[in-house]
Amino acid sequence: MELGLTLAILGGALAIIMAGIGSAIGIGLAGQSAAGVMSEDPGKFGGLLLLVVLPGTQGIYGFLTVFLVILKVGLMGGEAVNPTTMQGWQILIACLPIAFTGLVSAMHQGRVCSAGVQMAAKQPKEVVKPVVMAALVETYAVLGLLVTVLLLNGIQL
């Protein structure tokens, strides 16, 4: 395997690993809060589920990124491309925006969702407000994904 292909695969791997770690931490934080609330009122499961699931979207963005890298270098049944070392570095660097924004935003979104779970426990009719606050944190992961997709699209192999 050439260094360029290795670097490209490393970029995709970093995107899914870092965004996935952030999502796991974020879901864990929100899930712990929701489990505490549901231990007293199991009927609140439906209202809290969105707040628990929301930090998981960054992991999906990381998965989308690694899928785009795999398609770009032809590892999934397409025409195999062997990127140069410079192209490999470009692909790796293009994957970093979603890797870092996914990691950090998912963790912070988990904290916002955890606080939202506590709010919804006391005021069940107000569950939409914490979802909106959590979506604001999501904005930065979406921007990271957008930058990654635009950069990957601009790399000519």
C-alpha cells in the first residue's frame, strides 16, 4: 500500500473515530441523566429519547466522511485510485474539520442535552426548548462536515 492511500485512509479513520468518541461520550452523558429521570417516571422515555439520541449525529457525520473517502479512493468496487503522498495528505487534512468539530460538539451537546433532560423532568411540556439549544451546538458539527465535504470534493485524484 502506498503512503498516499494510507494517509487518505487515516484521514477517514480519524473522522469516524473522533466523531464517534464524541458521540459516545455525549450520548452517555444525556443517557445517564435520562435514566435517572426515568427511574422515577418511566413514562417520560418518549419525551427524553430525542435528547439522548441527538449527540449521536456527529458519529454519523464521521461515518459519512469515511464513506466519502472510501468512494474517492475507489476502495468500494469503483476504479481503484492510488493517491500520491501529497493527495493523501490533502485527504487526511480535509477530514480534520469534522473529526475535531464532531469530537468537541458531541461532548458539549451531550452536556446541553443532559441539562435539557433535567429541565424536561421538571417541565415535561418544555422539551422542545432544550432540543433547540442542543441543535445550536449541532450547527458547528454541520459546518465541520460541510467544510470536509467541500475540501474532499476539491481534491483531484
